[in-house]
Amino acid sequence: MKKIILLSLLCFAGAGCANLTLALPVQTDKRRAPLTEKLLDDAQTELELAQESYAAGDMAGSEQAAIRAARIIYTADFPDNGQGKRYAEISSRLSLLTVRLNRFLHGVSPDLEPESFTMPIPHNLRIERQIDYYLTRGSKEFARWLRRSGRYVPVLKEYFIQQGLPGEMVYLALVESGFNPRNRSPKHAVGLFQFIKGTAEMVGLKESYWLDERRHPDKAARAAVKHLKSLYREFHDWDLSLAAYNAGSGRVKRAMRAQGIKDYWGLALPPETEAYVPKFYATLIIAQEPELYGFNPDREAEIETEEAEVPGSVDLKVIAECLGTSLSVVVDLNPELTKGCTPPGPETYLLRLPKNTGEKFRTRFAGLPDKKKYLSPEELSRRKYKGVYFVYKIRSGDSLYIIARKHHTTVAKLRQWNPSTRRSKYIHPGKKLRIYRCR
């Protein structure tokens, strides 16, 4: 079992509660008594008393009750009889309370530890409420996001720093997408940093039938840096810049003018934006010391890659076969490719491959016949329009020419989409045609 709450209680020990640390064991296997239902009841009672004292402003009383609760649950064996869930819930609540008490009583606070952050981290009730949510109802989801962050944080954080931004800004991707490059919001924002179409175009991200660069982790990060720099030049304040990233700079400026307020924390903004900046700071605080808040510090390993120039119209399955790996590996490394192939055309595409596999791919790919290497025009057409057609029922008096004009397409495309029309120059009422919508 992880010694989570012990970390925060050790801060108490440093402030004059040495007896507590002497009572706590160093190793899990040295704990003596089993953690019974009765002991859990007692721990919960003490925890509730500590929370009530905290709410009433009695910090010293709250500290003593928290210590009593900790003595109960951390000097006994971890429950293995179905009580683990209840134990975890009590531990999580106790962890949050002890962190807060450390801040108020002993000055242990992120904003007092400048070596931990390169930007000022505020501490207020709105942030604490968001921490509460991440530790309770949102804990499973947050744990998954935090674990996934290991894939991207090391490289992207270094890039943010190189570009003159605080490295912590990389965690904007956790708030926006949970570090999922395929994430799409109800408002059609896409990618790690959740760009809508208009903003994506403004920061240079391309979208076509074949790819969506908003889903490209590196390109999206570069675009996010560019956008954040622009917002900071506009507001000269990170809180307001973050709010503008979520709501748009125009909306934030209008609110500032209308209310005569220049401080984010005093502005009345849309509910989503009022929650957005506290989410970001809560994320930073937890990510800095996840164990303190009950989260596993382990992260998914960063995937090391290299780039290889690949011609257009190559199926990702062919690339996976050349690499001797699964299709999912290639797809995961190139989430921006939306049709399962490199974009058709004369230009090559820089594809990300697992590290040290580029030469193997080039050798095997060069040995394939062209028919195997490239997708046929028919298959490319099918992929291009897959899922975006509707069925048209032919009426009396219709012709392919009339239908094509009516639906802003051509006779050649109607015949391409409907093979049955290629064998006859006549169409008949009651028959059905597929007509693809060009997005």
C-alpha cells in the first residue's frame, strides 16, 4: 500500500507532532492490528469531527482530530476483506484535509515553494473545491488522465520552456482533453489542446479529408504555444490569458470593460470559464505531488519515435506489415490521419514510426510492388467519402444530369459512386442512388 497520508502528516510532525510519526510504522508489513469495521467507524468519526472543526475555523482542533484518525488507519494492516473501498475514501478525504491544514497552520503551500513551479500558483476556495472534485467524484477520470500524461509531458514541457512559456502550461492538455489527441468536444474542438476550426486555421493547423492536424500532438503543441503567447501579449496576465483560451479574448475583454474589473478572480464570466482556471491550477497542484493526494505517481512511458518520409496513398496496414507490428501502433503514433492512409498526392508525408524502425520500413517498403504499396483510386474514393453520403430515390423525369446539378456534383461522380449506372445510360424511377456530401 502507498504511504500517501503519511507524507502530509509528516509535515505535522515537523511542526511539533513528533509522537504521531513515532506511532506510525515505516513498512506496511509491520502493521499490527487488522483494520476492522469498528476501527474504520472510529476513523470516520474522527475525520468528520476534524472536518467540522475545520469548517468552524478551529484549525488546532481539526489538526488533533485528523491525527487521531490517522493513528487509527495507519497503524493497522490494510483491509483485505472488502473494506478497501471505504478505507480509500477515508484516506482520500483525510489527505485533502491534512494538506489544507498544513497550508493554514504550517505554511506548507505550493505558492510558498517557488522551486516547485515556474509560475505563481494561487490558493483559494475555488481551487480547493476543484481539488475536492478530482479527489472524489472525478478521481477515476483524473487518475486515467494523469497516467496518460506520461506519454506527452516530458517532451512537450521541454518545448514550452524552450519557447519561453512556463513548463506547467503543458498541463492545459489535461484540462482540455485528458491528454487524448482524438478527443472531440460537443463544440467540435479537437485534439490535445482542443482547437475549434477557426482558431486552428488562425494558428496554422491544417484540416482536409485525409488529416486533421489538431490531432497531431507536436503540431497542436506548437499551435498552443503560439496562441498562448498571443493571449499573454494581449492580457499580460496568465489567469486572464487562460480564461481567454477557453472563452475567447473578445468575451473576456467585454466582461472586463462592462464590470470594470481587471482581475480574473473577480470577474463574472460564463460558468465553464469560471471553472476553467481553477481546474488548471488544481491540476498543477495535484500533478506536482500526486501521492500526497492519493494518486499513483506512475505514468505511461513516453513513446520514442522517429520520422520517415512516406509517399501518398499508402495504407497504414501496409506500413504496419513492413514494420512487423500491429496496425494500432501506427495509428496511435499518427492520430491525425483520419482515413487510415497517408494523404494522396505527389508530396511525401512525414510519418511517425517507433524509434529505430525507419530503416527497416524503408527497406521492406521499397521491395513491394506498386500495386501492394498504394491504394487504388476506387479505394481512395471510398475512403474519402465514407460515411458522408445520403440515399436519393430517383423520380420520374430525373436524369443523371438533373440530379447532379440539383446536388452540386457531376455525372462522372454519380457514376463513380454508383457502379450500376456505369453499365447503362438510363436510370429508372424508384431506384436509389448514393450521393456523397463533400465536407
